[in-house]
Amino acid sequence: MTALLVAVGAAVGAPLRYLLDRVVQARHGSALPWGTWCVNTLGCLLIGVLTALPLPAAAVALLGTGLCGALTTYSTFGYETLRLLRGGARWHALLNAGANLAAGLGAAFVGMTVTYWLLGQGGQPSTTG
């Protein structure tokens, strides 16, 4: 059953990633892959929110592993960064790697912290079980 939930979440996350990437990238003439940056940052924000919510394992499989796993794309990030390097755009590659790392970690932190705050836990996970 868990594998089916992951597959259903991924079936939504993968096309969503593709569509969001295309919409964002079509609006920029930059060598930087902004579409991938946006979907990765959005996915990190969402996983931060999900991490802070008291969800059952089935919801985590569906939304966390399935949806967020398919929405975010480490392999495309790696490919695009290497493509920039091979094309001689070293500074763009470095900026891409740094921006993805900083934005992803920051978005996950913000998503988790804001969700805890909205739940009335003052930005911290509940210690009562």
C-alpha cells in the first residue's frame, strides 16, 4: 500500500515539476536554470511544512516521498551545473550550486519553523508524544 501511495504522489509531482520548470524557464533568457531552482526550492519548502505537521505515515509517503520526491530534482540540478561547467560558465555553475543549496535549506527551515509557529509550538517541534 505504501508503494502505491508513493507512486500516486510521484504521478502528480513529476508532471508538476516539468510544467513549473517550463513556465519559469520560458520567462528567463539566462544561462542559469531558474526553473530547476524554483521547483527544488518549492519542494524543500513543502517538505519543511510536512515535516512539522503531525501526519500519519501514509500521508508522509504520499506527500513527502511521492510528491516532493518527484517534484524536486537533484539529478537535473547536477546535470545543469555540470553543463554550465563544461560550457565554460564556471561562475554560473558555482552560483547555481550555491543558490540551490542555500535556497533549499533555507526554504525547508522556513517551512518547518513557520508551520511550528502556526501550530502554536513557537517554532519548535512538540516534545510531548
